[in-house]
Amino acid sequence: MRALHRMIAGVAAVAALAGCSTLPAASGGAAPATTFHWTTSAPLILPQADASQTIYGVKDPSIIHVDGKYHVFMTTAGSAGWGLAYTTFTDWSDAASAKIVPLAKSPMGPGYRAAPQVFYFAPQKTWYLVYQGGDPMYSTTQDINDPMSWSAPKPFFPVVPDVVKPPHGTGWLDFWVICDDAKCYLFNTDDHGRLLRSETDIHQFPNGFHDTVAVMTAKTEDVFEASNTYRIANTNTYITLVEAISPQGRYFRIWKSDGLGGTWEPFSSAPMNTFASRDNVDGLWATGISHGEMIRTNVDQTMTIDPCKPLEYLFQGDDPAVKVDDYIKIPYRLGVITAQGDNPVRALCR
């Protein structure tokens, strides 16, 4: 019962924050904050019963808000393997009861699917779902409300780039697309300390990706996986988040750049340029902050977030009291952290 009360309180807190449209301007003359601080909801999206398998966890969320509804795509980790699923709801208070629909029955088909990213590619008036099926894949639809309308998978690359394959690399995962006015970029990590970037002309997308290069190299635990990159509205600034690992659990680091084709520099004065971790999230119920995505104010390929609105980040977390012997059995749930007070992104509000 106590857990239920915590969940209801967490849902209410997120719902209340969702109704807040803007943040007050920073005090005149005050130095902008250089670190982040968050509060968390309780777990909001949990595994649901599936007649065909045991679902251990829901993870790797991608989220958009359009026409008054949230649309969430996620990885399901189950006894039959990894797959993709979808749910939709109007309010966060309805998230736990909203039906989770497996996408294996769509033309996307069964098989290994994980780590989705959803966005609307405005030049083609088409929705894209990017995901890993070993290599980077995508499906499309004209109707975001119909989970059975996603097309069969197509690969982004006809041949895997040399930089990804041994002896130069160790593979790739967690793919992320973002575009500016001229080009589309595909970012990915490799679980071994590299952030990679590929590019194509925006008029060629989704074809033509090339020039795959490492734009960040570090120790494995410091640049691990699950990168996500955004444009800050009304600025020329981009931020990228990358999941890292510490003895205290998984967490996200943050960098900034003045262009998607440029270099990245730390965007927080906290140790390890931390974005969100156990150290700066109040009330965290999980071992850490793992694979997630910003709740964006627009849904197109520019991946734009509004610095004048409270930052909200949908993440996966697991119960530290539950110990398992297999990675796929980790009981991941999805919750939302909401930024409190000043932070480096809010400082860019105009």
C-alpha cells in the first residue's frame, strides 16, 4: 500500500508539472546555473501481462506529445527476447493502465528489435521509427495513432562502415537521427567508449549515410551507450547526452556544440559533466538514470526542446532490491524526472 501511495503521489507531481507551461526568467544579474537538479515521479509505465511470454521489463523509451496525447515507443525485454512496443495516453495518471501493444504483429514483423526513436520527418510528411535490429533500421507510417501501420524494416546502410567492424570497432547500437537545414546525422554509441556520427544530405534521407567517424572517445564506462541529441530552440546550440556507468549506477553526461557536425564540450560543471544521476535526482527509486529521452515540445526531425519550459526526461530505472542473473531479466520500469530551478539549458531561454 505504501508503494501505491508513492506511485499516486509521483503521478500527481508529474501531472501538476505538465500543466506548467513556462519558467520565470532568471533573476537579473544572477550568474546562470552550471549544474542540474531533478525530482522524480514514481514508475509510470510497467510491464504488462503477455500471453505469449513473460515480460521482465520495459525500457529504452522514445516519446512525443502530439494532438493532446503522449505516444511512447519502448523495448520489451521478455522470455522470447527483445521486441518493440507502443502505448498512448492523454495524462500521465493514465500511463500505467494504458495498453502496451507489441509491434511484432505489424508489418515490422517479429525478431530482434530494440532502442526505438520516433520523429516526424517534415519534408516527407512521414513518421519514422529508428531502431536497432543488429544494424540501424527504420520503419515508417502516415498514422502515428495506428501501431499496426508501421512498414517492414529497412536498413540505413547497405554495408556496415569499416569504423564499426573489427579491428577498428566493436559494433554499434542505440541509433539516433537529428537534422539541421542541410543535413541529417545519425549518432550511435558502441558500448566501448565511442560516440559515432554519420551524415547524409537532408534531401537524400533516409538514404546516403556516409562518413561514419568517432566524434568522442573515452573510457568504456565514461561514454557507454544510449546517446540522444537535441537542438535548443531559438539558439544555435545543440546538446548531446550519453549514458555512462559509475559504481553508484548508470547516469547521463551532457555536452554542447554549436553545430551537429562540430565538436562537443562539457555543458555542466558537475563532476563528469553530469546531467542526471543518483546524486542530483531527489527521491530516485532506481539504481540510476538509464536509457531515456527528453519529452519534446516539437515532434520533427530537428529534435528541438524549449529551454523556457521545465525539462522533463523519460528514463528507465530498476529496483535496487531486485537481483537477477541475466541482463534481459532486469525489471526496468519507466519514470519521469523533472528539472528544478536554474540549469545550463534554462539559461538559454530567450
